[in-house]
Amino acid sequence: MEERDVESLLYILGNETRRKILRMLTERSLYTSQLSEILDVGQKAVLQHLEIMKKHGLITLKNKKICLLYTSPSPRDLSTS
């Protein structure tokens, strides 16, 4: 892993909301609306966090018709990236 990648990962995980989201998504897949309700945060804010994590490969998006379902790969899958 390059230094830039490590710095990006530390930046992403330095945010408490993103850490909470990642913990929840490692347990089960959730819709944006579910994350928003659980975290008591607006959907727009949740989407911004999800986009950052998706961009860096920490989560994946499963498009279910008009709903967006997010999930996280297992820790084993992350270590092979």
C-alpha cells in the first residue's frame, strides 16, 4: 500500500460518522434511508460519506431498482486489495 493510500484511508476513517457507517455495513447491507435514520443524519450527508468510502473501495453499491443498497466487503477482502 502506498503512502498516499494510507493517508487517504486514515482521512476517511478519521471521521466518526464514516466509522459508524462502515461498522454497520460490515454487519449487513443497508439502504441510504436506513443509515440516515439510524445515525439521525440527513440523507444528503449520508450520501456524501458513502460516496467518499465508495470512491476508495471501502464499500460497494448494489443498485436495487430506485433504491441504493450499500455493503462492505469482508475484512479479508479488504486485505487483498
